[in-house]
Amino acid sequence: MHDNEHASHHHEESFISKYIFSLDHKTIGKQFLIYGLIMFFVGGGLALLFRWQLAYPERPVPIIGASEKYMEEGEVTTGADKMWERIYETDEEEWLEVNMPNGVIEPAFYNMLFTMHATIMVFFVVVPILVGAFGNFLIPLMIGTRDMAFPILNMLSFWLAVLAAIIMAIGFFVPGGHAAAGWTGYAPLSADPQWTGVDWGQNLWAISLLIQGFSSLVGSINYITTIINMRAPGMTLFRMPLVIWSLFIVAILLLLAFPVLSSALALLIFDRLAGTTFFTATAEGGGDPLLWQHLFWFFGHPEVYVLILPGMGIASELIPVFSRKPIFGYRSMVYAMIAIAFLGWIVWGHHMFQSGMQPTLGSAFMMTTMLIAVPSAIKTFNWLGTMYKGSIQFTSPMLHSIAFVSMFVIGGLSGIYMANAPVDGFIHDTYYIVAHIHYVVFGGSLFAIFGGIIFWFPKMYGRHMNDVLNKIHFWLTFVAFNCTFFPMHILGVGGHMRRISNPMQYEFLQGFQGMNIFITMSAFTLGAAQLILVFNFFWSMSRGKVAEKNPWHVNTLEWEAPTPVPHGNFVGPVPTVYRGPYEYSVPGEESDWIPQVQPEHAPATGGD
Amino acid sequence: MLQWLPENISTFGQGVDNIFHIIYYITLVVFILVMGTLIIFLIKYRHQAGQKATYIEGSTTLEIVWTAATTVIVFGLAMLSYPQWNQIKSPNEFPANPDVLVQVSGKQFNWDMTYPGPDNELGTDDDLELENELHVPVNAVVHIRLTAEDVIHSFFVPQLRLKQDALPNRFINVWFEATKTGRYEIPCAELCGFGHSGMLGYLNVHSQADYDAWVKERWPQ
């Protein structure tokens, strides 16, 4: 067997090949995780800046903003005033002077802030963590193999993502500022610098996303190949843990969806740099702004499911473990994920109900979109069913999973409103949409990510995260999250548009200012709470309580590997799988868990 | 939640609000049931010393029940919404022969309103152009020929429950019938550049007599 031969390759590695240009899927997974956490702070910081502007329009931001006295009378009283004095004295236009004179956020800068907040959170935080970190770390371990099918491609996938992040970061500092046409980059606003004044920022945005696309593409090819070809003996498809199913489905979505975005981005770059008119309509002819929307959302909607499916997968791992019960309806969970992935391809038009698209087409998209409620409901009911008659342990990962389910319920139910075309006619482009996306992607994906990090941390770093800090982080995040995003539903029902920098300019929105201030306060609390997580994460790497091999008593294969997991993952031959992944509390068994590697001695109970 | 909806002043707005209410009550009931069940489970089935979980792998009957129930509800909602959607957006189902026709064009960062004048034809000498001010009579069918000059804008009147993107070089027909006089804001709802926030027009709904007077003042013959 090539397994034994592979296992003997335990030569010493240099620092660079072990930690930087590593080919080991576990190291690459951890690299993606830290990458995602760093970008999480960049993306979150941008959000706090624009939240300030929404609560206190035209007022200087705290700490670096100039004092009132300085702004009115030019009298220097604070350290910040001194800084502004220095900035104004120089001849050249400094970055701060252009974007936030006196610390007041300019409208163009505001557009850039929310554009980059979403771009970073979607492409540089949630996807890298869910797919890059958990995908890389878990797939080989959980299907019982020694590494990914293509380790070099895997390394390439990470370093392409780093390159994309660097290019994206440069965009902040080019003349004209970074992309400011929304994360959806609607043309013609994004297609011609004359409409925004943004020149290379938008180009770099497109180029960076093109590269990020390659990174995802390379990663997904790797995942699909690995899952199809390299499962341990006995690991049939229907004995795979649900998180692996979710990552498998997501890899297929990414493989098929990202090239569509890449093509659209390439055309956008041509429009901007080569004078083509794919996305601009002129009287003489040319292209069509709606073409961009169709291409973007044909990618974008499957992308939205890329953001949530692995979260569902993680919750489906954690809930059985901490309920000490098999997952309820394993197969229907798999079919529901496949159904969501399939429907994801035929619903993109619901983003375009009010775009000028043929109304009849809108009717068709309304029906397909509504249908997504069906597999989503199946999943929710199955999670509830898993807890039914369980023995629920309220560990930190479980708390995050419960939060995931509850927040996903709210995000799912609010989706029904905008799936409905006539109602969408009112709430489209309002804060209702903002509330919905955050309930799904923050309330959903991020709670699953937090739960997953705490759960697999012992396997990743051989230590536990501090549980007290985890609990504080959880409760602060849970409360602050709901205080931040729930009121946005109400703003949306009141007609509050998204992407406006100053709601006070509108008479019908002035009554909402108190709510905007409350949201901003909550957002700052939410941001501060994340510092606890990051401190805990890095502190526990070296100081946490040392973890045993399988501290949570889990059945799946990653817990069969020693801690810390060596190069090659398993000692001796790869494990053989005899049963499904969720054999908890089997009647007649003394232990309440039966690892997948334990041979059958009773009639078949789980899996296939 | 519902009391936050702005006042409705259009003929089709009540229909939109009705669907909104139906969805609101359905989702509220589902939310309470699901969360209630979750909380009961969390309390009742919390880990207790000496108690083991019950081994249950699933239930085909339950899967079929909740799949079917959800399908019926969402299918019903969609069917209920089709007439409403077509009434608002489908040009075949608009009331024909408008009482007033106006061309509205979004441009960074204003709404340009063009009235065709007495000949009821756009692009003639008697056209009247107004910036950010739209005047219409109450209880009359208004057709808007919506377009944009530069980027995409979105014509949004919250009180009319009406939103429609305006696209360059495309003319989209929009209709409404206002049921109450007053002055209402017309924000732009689609990001259109650095002046997007504050791009704001006004819809002035006049009584028929006031509107006639306004017309007479503009086109004296």
C-alpha cells in the first residue's frame, strides 16, 4: 500500500516549508483561519467607521476627529487637532485630508467603506474561513486520508488568496480611492471612472477578485478530487460527516460559479481600460447594464449558499455531539443541501425584481425563490429533531450552534418577505435587506465559524481555548448581534434606504435617528466583543489547557488522529470505517459514543 | 413591526400591505413555534446526571409532513402574489390611457421631470422640464416613462409602495394612482455615486382643482 510508504516520509522540514510555504493541509487550513481572522478585523473596522457616520452624520469620528473648537474657530486644543493642523500645513493632499477632513467621513469615502466592508467580509473572511480553513483542515482528516489530492495546488490556493488580499489592500491608497460602487459593483457606476471618480481602486478591486477566484477554483478542484477519490476504506458517501457533504457541495458550487464572476470581472476591466462597452448602454448601441447584474447574480446567489452551507455542515456536526444523539434524518439533511445548491442556480433574478427585468421573469423567480424555504425548513426541523430527547450539554461550541439555528430561522423567515416580488418592491434596497443578509451570514455563518473554531481548536493546536472567555464572548456577541441587526428590520419596514450616508437628509427617516444611534452603539459592542475571541485564540495556542486526543467524545475520524496531528495525519495505516458518523447513545452500548472505526458487532444501525 | 410601515397612498399599495401582513403573521407564528420548541427542548433535554439520550435516527413521516406543509405554504404565497405583482409592474395589466404622462429621468444627482404639455407628446416645443418636482392630481392614473442619463438610479416613493430602477437608454413604464394629496419624498434607492445620499425629489399630489390651476399657470392657453 502506498499509505505505509507515505507515512515513512517523516523527514525534518525547514521553518519555511513547515510554516510558510507548507504543503500540509492542516497548516494551510490554519493559515487560512488566521488570514480570515485578520481580515475579519479589517472588514469589521470599516463597518464601525460607517456606522459612526450613520449615527452622527457629519460629526468627526472619535479619537482622530478634530475638536468642535478647532473646526469652528481653528483653535488647537487636542492631540487630534495638532495632527490635523500638521496635515493641512503640508502641500500635498494627504489620505486623511481627502477622505475624512477633520475626521468627518466624506460621502465618497462612505461609499468606499461599505463597498469594502462587504467585499472583504464575503470574499476575504467568510469564504476563506469556512471553505479555506475548515475545508482544508477537516476534509482529509474526516474522510481518513493523509493529505489533499494536490498539495502544491493547495498551497497555491492560499498564496493566491494572500496576493489577492495585498492587491485589495493597495486599492485603499491609490489616488481616487478604493472601489465605491458597492460590493455588487453595478455597472455603469463601476464601469466608467467618470461616474465615481474612482480610477485604479475599482480596477484593483476587479483584479483582486479575479485572483481570489483562481484561488477558490484551485481549492475546489482539490476538494472535489480528494473527496471523490481518497476516502478511507469503508467511508461510503453516506457515511461521510455532514460537514464534509457541505464542503463537497460548496466546492462544486464554487467550481461552477466563480468562472462566471471571473468572466464578468474581465469584461468590466475591458470596459474600464480598453474602452469596450459590455455593460454600458449608449445611444449608438453597445452593451447593457443589466448584463452585469445577470452575470454577477448568477455567480452571486450560489456564492450566498457557499457562505451558509458549510455553516449548516458545522452545526450538523456539533449538535449531535453535544446532544449525544444521532443527527435527525441524515439522508434528508444531505438531500436538503443538494436541493439548496440546485435551487441556488435558478433564483438569481430575485435580486433583480425591480431592475427593469421583464415582470413575467420576475414571477418565475419568485416561485423558485419561495421554494428555497422548503429545504431550509427541512434542515431546521431536523436540527430540532436532533435535540429532541437528547442529553444537551451547553458547551461553548453548542451555544454557538444553538445561536446558529435560531439566527438562521430569523434570516430564513425574513427572506420570505423579499422573495415575494410585490413586497420586495417596497423593501428592496432598504435596511430590511441588510438585516436579512446579516442574520444569514453573521448570525448564521459566523456563529457556526465561532462554534467550529472552539470545537476543533484542540485538534488544531493541541490545546483548549479558555472556556470562561468563550462564554463571555458568546453572550456578548449574541446580545450585541441582535441589538445591532434586529432593529434594521424595522428601519427597512420604515423605508430606510441602504447605502445612504446621511439619513437626516430625508424627512421620512428623521424619526429613525434614535434607532440608528442604538444600532451603532451595539455595533461597537459587537466589535469589541470580537477582541475577546482573538485574544483567546492566540493566547490559547500556547497557554491553553492541554487537550487530550478526543476531548468531546466524538465519533468522526479526525479525533482518531493523535494530538497534535502529525504530518500524514494517522499513525500506521489509515483507519477503516465501519459505521456512520453519528452513533451516539446506541441502545445496549455502555459508552454513549461509538467511533466510526469501531467494527460492527451488532446489526447495522447507522449509515449505509 | 407593522406600525412602522409608512402611510399608504396608492391604489395598489393596500394589496402590497395585505401580502406583507399575511407573510408577517405566517412568519411570526412559525417563529414562535420553532423558537418555543427549541427552548422547551433545551430545558427539558438538558444534560442531567444518569440520564441518557434516546437513540432516534429520524422519521420519514415527519420529513414528508414538514416538506409538504412548507411547500404548500410557500406555493400558496406565491400564487397569492402574482396578481398583485402583475398589477404593479406588468404593462399589459396597467390601466391604459393615463390622465397624466411624465418622463422622469435620473441623473447624478437629480430627478428630471419632463411634462409633454398640451399636445401630450414628449420631445415637442411645449414640453416643460422641472427639477426634482413632480406634480400629479389625486385619484388619477399617472404613467411615468422612467429612464436615466448616466448610471442606474431607482425611483422610490415609500408611500406609494413603488420602486423601479431607472436605466440609461431604456424606458420603463411605471404607473400609480395616488389616493391622498400631499407632498412626498422621492429618494433614489440605488447607489448612484457620491451624491447618492441626498438625491431627493418630491411628489406633489394635488386635488384636481389645484392641479388644473397648476397646469393653467404653466400652459396659459
